[in-house]
Amino acid sequence: MTSPSSPAISSIDRKAVVARHRIEIRAFDRLSPLSVGNGEFAFTADVTGLQTFPEAYESDIPLCTQSQWGWHRFPMPAELVGQRLRATEVDTYGRGVGYHVHKKGQERLFDHLRQSPHRLHLGRIGLLLLAQDGRRATLGDISPIEQSLDMWSGLLRSRFAFEGQPVEVETCCCGDRLDGVAVRVRSPLVASGQVGILLAFPYGSPEVNAADWSQPNAHETIVTRPAEGRVNLVRQLDADRYHVAAAWSSPARWESGEPHHFTIAAADSDQIECVVAFGQDALPLALPSTKEAQADSARFWNDYWMSGAAVDFEGSADPRAPELERRVVASQYLMRLNCAGTLPPAETGVTCNSWYGKFHLEMHWWHGVHFALWGRLPLLERSLGYYHRVLSEARRIAARQGYAGARWPKMVGPDGVDSPSPVGPLLIWQQPHPIYYAELIYRERPTSQTLENWGDVVEETAEFMASYAHLESAENRYVLGPPLKTVSENTDPMTSRNPAFELVYWRWGLRVAQQWRERRGLPRNESWDTILERLPPLAEQDGLYLMQEGMTATYTEWNWEHPALVGTRGMLAGDGVDPATHRRTVEKVMQVWQWDRCWGWDFPMVAMAAARAGRGDLAVDALFVESKKNTYSKGGHNYQRPGLALYLPGNGGLLAAVAMMAAGWDGAPDLPTPGFPTEGWTVRWEGLRRMP
């Protein structure tokens, strides 16, 4: 262990740690396409290093080119223009509160609002592989496959043979200079015209692959040729527009094929070098060369790996240590690539669409808090400006429902408009998140500027939380819900009352919001203190905590989905939680939970709970629970189910848990790695921050 500050000189050989887990692919693996990107943009490739055989991956992880800025909105159908979605009024202690949770009788409008806007597949970049007889190659025509991703430099190298001839492809993102892909293709088949580069552009789709190839007349691709070796394209999809530019350095020709399909082919050369860039606005007149792009990529990733924290498990006796280190390294790569952009991430980042490419604000914690714990707070802050931008919309949601302050939406796009859903509008556990993010920033930068920047978000968030809590006069206590969808989403929202996780988060959020008032020189809010005093204790039975009031401690009727009752003292600091009862609850959950019916972030959540309970052995066991939903592919992706073969909250949760287990938390035992077992584990770390 070293001092928890970003070291000027690393005592851990960071490059060696990353190199130990270089990703190697030796056969087609539909769960392990590999991506290059920069946080704002990602390009996902098959075993050829490009998007040559997208059909082979379509059912699992589609090969997409996506960005944080690239969105498409279907035009409102003429018959729906002017219509407004009807809210369902739910009796809430004598008054009606409207929620957009039912679509009966308004199905088309409900679905339109869920699916628009959706994230775009900006364009396919693949290899054109032609056999001597002129037919297009299939995946079975190429072998052997040798592919490697150097995560230290962001360079993807792919080698295979086609019709007895070698083909080598190098692929990288252009660092953070621009959102683009640089490609170098070498093969004797380039000169013969059997190997080239294919560019193709689809219409928008809310589906997982983000592409509709069946409507060529629904969109436009306008091509101009401003210079030799360069083309500019303007893409127009309904009211949405973006730009593409391609430039090549080797002698080559640009050819048009079927609508929206183009090729770059070379003659008298065994090599093609090409850079394809994407942007909301017109792209620079001069694009980098492939060599320059590779240097930019190497610099970008070197800066990332040498910043913030590092963890090294080498020397551990526990046989699970190498696999944990592999998951940690791959997760750092994937989270930087997918989750460090200017918007909160979708649960599949910018790799492909999940939930139409929209993001879920309750999941933002799992996508981003690890950046702060790993000493990379600025990467989290890039997306936190979203809360300032949509604050007025959050105020409107609260006011429309008769509450004070700002009620943060759940499933949203760039505009911050909450998507209708049977579940989302009834969730509340995302509400304290902005206070948590503000507190992370203040811990790193305890300045008046931080207080000024985040004071209104903290205040408005706490105002809603206080307004939402209802006073039961007969019991002289405040209650949360109903209606309320709990973290686990597996109970009736019309009867859910005082769920454990939400109660503890309400206590923490209001307590910290009061501290923010004091830091800003303001008096404590008396009504918040009253609520804090009268929030009820957590429901328990037989020495165990319950998910919510009215349940039992048999843990049989609801031991599936998220075990959030242990997140109260793990992910959260444990306001109002008895440590002994918490420990017994963690031990019981580990024994009886249905792990095959959980989600990827549940395993690190339980690990954090076990660590605070003093059970480092269970913390590691939780990270390695045998469940399909706790597996990590060769490329590092956390599998969940068909149609969701990657799940970045699992990767982010893993990084948060490892940081917390290594560096500790507020009030943790004074040990080098308080959340790991004392035997079997050699954990060296530097640059980590303690969890609140």
C-alpha cells in the first residue's frame, strides 16, 4: 500500500500489470468482439479487426459504431401530433399523484416516447473480402485467427489467412483528438482487388444493433470530394444530421455501390491506410494519418493507465487472484472506453443499444463512482454536468406531482425527459445520487467553488426527498411510499413501504445535505432535521433485516433480483444500520439468495457489504459466486442474458468493490487492505480513495 494520492512515480509496474492481461482471441467468439474508443465514441470489431461479419455477432454483442452525441428521433406520426401522454393518478395519502406507467389506450404514443430518441449506429467499417470467383467471403473462409488487443496502447491487431494469403489489420481510435477509427490493412490480396475497405450507413433503429438496413430510401448520404484521397459525407436521417470524413494515404480509389455503400480499394499496393472520422459538425480539413492516430491512441491510453490508482494481486496464494486481476484490468479499459463521456452511460455504453441507447440514472452510480475511488474523478465529472442541464426538467417532474425540489428522472436521453414505463417513474433510489456525487467532489476539492457549483443540485435534491417523506401523525413518523418501486423491482409498488435501502439512503442524503448547508454558511433546515429524527428504524425479524416493512425473515418469497437490504451498509455508509444485524443479514443472503436471478452489480454490492461486516472472506466469495450473470468474457464483458451479453454496471461495480476492499471506507479498520482476507491475498495498491 502507498499513500492514497495519485503518485508522480508509480511504485507498481502498471504496464506489466496491464500486459499480463493482454486480450488474445484465437477463434471466433460471439461474446468477445473487441472495441476501441475514447469515452465519447466506440468502434466494435469482429475477428478481422473491422465490422466484416456483423451477422455472426448480431444476437449477442452487435458490431456498432456509436457515440455520446449520435442520436436519432423518429418523426412523430401525424395522428399523434398534439397528443399528450395521460398520467395514471395514484392515491398518495389522500391526494392523486400522476405517473406515466400505463399505456393502455395510448400504446403508440407510449412506445414512441420510449423509443425516441435512440442512439445511432453511425456507420459500418468492414473489410471487403472477395474470393477469386467474385463471391463475398464468409466467416468460415478465414483461418487461422490471431487477434490481440493491447489495452496499454488501444491498438487492435488482427491476422488471418484468406484463400491461402495472409491478411493483417491494425485498428485504433484516434485518441481524444477526434471521434474516429484508423485502419491499416496489409495483404497481397489488396493489390489484386480482393481485399478492400467497405463503408456502409444504415437508417436509425432503437434495437440492440441500432441499425435498420431495410430502408435505404428513408435517409440520405451526400458525398463530396474536396481533395485527392479524401471524401466528406453528410448523413441525414429525418431531422437529424451528422458528418463523416474518410481519408487515405496510400494510392487508392473511392467507389460507390448500392445506396449508402462505398469501398476504398487500392491498386499496385499491398497496403491500405485509412482514417474515418465522425462528428456532429463538419470535420477538420486535415485528418491524422494512421501513424499519427496510433501515436494519439497510445498517448491517450498511456495517460489513463498512469493516472489515478493501480492494484496488483501478483503473489497472492488464492488461485482466484489472477482472474480477479484480469477482470479489474479489462473493466478499467471498458469503463474508460464506454463510461467516461459527456452523458451518463447507457448500460451497454457506446458499444450497442440497451433500452434504446437511453441511460438509467439509478445506474449512474455503478457506471461512475469507481472513477472517483480510483483517483480519476474528472472522468466521472464529465457526465455530471448533465444534472445541471436537466435540473429544470427535474423540478418540473416534482412540481407536476405536487412535490418540492427536483425529482430526477429514471430512463432518459440527452433531453432529460423521463421515459414512460411500468417501473421507472416509481423508482426513488436514484434521487440521493447527485448528493453522493457532489460529496465525492467535495472530498477531493473542498473549496467554495465546489460548494457554489453543486449547492443548488444538493439543495433541490434534498427538498424533494423531504417533500416525498410522508408524516404518519398517528405513529409520529415519516414513511417512504407507497407508491414506490424498490431497488429490487420485485414487490408491489402500491404496497411497498419503508424499504431498507431507500430509508438508509434518505437518512444519508438529508444528513449530508445539512452538512452542505453548514459549509455554505446557511442554517440547518429544521424540517429536514425533523424528518431525520422521525424516519423509522429498519424493519427486522429474528435478528435479520427485511427488504421492507411487512415482509418476513424467511427470505423465500423474494430472495431474487437485487439484495439491496445489504447495500445499506456496503454501497452506503450504514446510517441507522446496526452492524451486528447487518453482518447476520449478509451471511444469510450469501446462503439463500437465488444468484441466477440477479444482475451483474449485485455481486460487488454484496462484496462491499461483506467487507464492512468484517467478512473479507465472504467479500471475495461474493465476487466469485457461480452464476452465468457473474461471468466475464475474454474481452472483459459481464454477461447477463440473451440480448444483454454485456452489462457495464457489473464492471463498474467490480471496480468500486475492489477499491473499497483495498483502500477501505470511512471508519474502516486501520489495516492495509481492510476488505480482503488476511490470508491468501497479497494486494498492493496506490492512488485509491476511501469510500464514504
